[in-house]
Amino acid sequence: MKPSRSFLRRNAQLGRVVLVPFAALLCGPSPASATPFLGSAENFAVLGAATVTNTGATTIKGDLGVYPGTSITGLGSITITGTVHTADAAAQRAQSDAATAFATLAALPSTANLSGQNLGTVGVLSPGVYRFSSSAQLTGTLTLNFGADPDQPFVFQIGSALTTASGSTVNVENGNSNSAVYWDVGSSATLGTSTTFAGNILADQSITLNTTAGIVCGRAIALNAAVTMD
């Protein structure tokens, strides 16, 4: 079964990290009455646990934070529209809210099991909850088409690691300001060079964005380890 519409409407504005040009969908605010699904983590585009490390020019639209770690390196080469939170109460609260969201996403009943398949070969997907019992790989292009259900989310439950090959793309079609994509990663996520990614990554361990990789609309949230950006 799909998540209920009320589940999606708990989502608020999605931030963007390592910005590249992209359509406005997935970035707009939800209805004013909505309760943010990610809680205070909605404000963060990048949130690490142990450290956040940056090398080279990076653009972040949203807040940047780390907790319980205290180290953000390479801050001088980041262009940021939000606030930097280093081991403060805001980052602590955001980590707690993100952990709750991570557990909620992991507990959703799946609509399809894609275990053992490369996301670049599964064809066009419709909103739903997609499960990988262990790791997930994207080589090439994955198309997510909201179609007639722009208010329903995409949720990817990945048992261990998420990895994208160089030049891979997540292509989103027919979404609106209430549309959302979540990647619930059981260990670590690595975006290969020049990957164009979309959606909120919540990883139990680390997140690495290699050179010129970008999350055009979403977040990078590492619950227990580092976020590393080239």
C-alpha cells in the first residue's frame, strides 16, 4: 500500500545542497497547516553527526550543521544562504528529529521489492515505497514520475549502502511543491562524480558527494558519521 496523503502533507520546504539548475518541484512549501515531517531538520540542507568536510566551491541553500561532533572544515569555500550550527541546540534537535523520521520511513510497508536490481534499469517509477534488502546502485538515469499522484511521496528503503556511478541522474517528472522523495539508507551513501541527484538522503552512517555531484533538491543528513563534499 502507498503512504497516505496525510503522510506526505506533513512535509515542508525541501532545501537544496550543492545546487545546480533544476525545476521548482520538490522545493516549494507545503500547505501552511502542514506539520513538517522532518521536524526541525527541515531547516537543514546538510547535517552531519561526526564531522562535515568540504573541499572546493560548494553552494548550500538552507542551514548547515553538525552534532554531536564539533568540526566543520572547508567552510570558507561554501556559499550558504542559511545558518551554520556547530554542536548547538538547533543541530542537536535536528539530529533527533531526523532520527525519528529515519525510523518512521524504515517502518513503512513496501509496495515493491527492487533488491538486486540497478536503479538505472528499473524503468519509470510511480510514487510508492521501494525496498532494497541490502545495497542499492544507480548507474545511468532513474526517472521518478509523480504522474497523477504528485501528493504521494517516493520512499526508498535501502538496507545497507546507496552508491551512484559517475554521471548518474535522478530525473523527476510531474511533481509539484508538495512532492517529496526520501532515501532511507541503512549504512552510507556515496554520490559518484557529476551525479545529479534529487531527494532527501537520511543515512545511518556517512554521506559522500564526490566532485561536481549535486543534490539539486533535497538534503544530506548523516545520523552517526560524516558528510563529505568535494
